[in-house]
Amino acid sequence: MAERIGIIYCERIQDGSRIGCAKCYKAVNDGTFAFEGMDEAHVVFKTSCGDCPGLVLPKVDVQMLVLDSLGEHVDAVYFGTCVQKATALMNCPMNLEGVSAKIEEKFDVPVRVGTHEY
Ligand code: SF4
């Protein structure tokens, strides 16, 4: 069964037109958004981290309100591979582990990191 996912991307890595998001779309559309046990993914929201230092929670909060108003839900939230790279290579100031734990606690959804391998 398809998993309904939300994606959080790095505001600094993406440009104004979010050109780098094409990688996530490709992964989803090609079915290579592949993480263990996931057959298929449907993207129900995308949002940025809000720029440094990564005030993610209010942004996810708004997304959840919008989903609620549409009668939608999300099964899992993913930090994009861009956030993973920002953390590994760019001294990203966001506490990825701490923010992930907060999202899981507040919204009762699993949080994973990385959306594609390229
Ligand atoms: S907080 Fe991290 S993920 Fe967000 S814009 Fe800054 S470097 Fe990118």
C-alpha cells in the first residue's frame, strides 16, 4: 500500500525555483523512493526547513492543519537528502535528531532522513 509522505527540504540548498526538488520527484515517480518496506509513495506535502537554524516545527504544524482541512493525512515525514547533505557537509545548525524526535512526538508520525541516493 502506498505511503503518504511529507518532505522537508533544505532552504539553502534549493534555489528559488526549488530546482533540486526534481530529484525527489524523480525518486517518487520512478518508484525509487525506496526505503525498506515501501512499495509506493505519494507526496502530500513539501515544505522547507525555514532556513537556518531550521525552525521546522511551526512549518510542519501549518502543513498538518492544511492536511486536516483537506481530509488528508501523512504516514511519514522525510527530511530530504538535501538536509542530509547539509548536515554532513555544510555545518547545518539544525539539531536534526532533536527536531525529528519532536515531530514524532507532536504529530505521532515516524520521521526518516534521506529521500534518494543520488
Ligand atoms: S538549517 Fe540546515 S537544512 Fe535548513 S537551510 Fe540551514 S543548512 Fe539547510
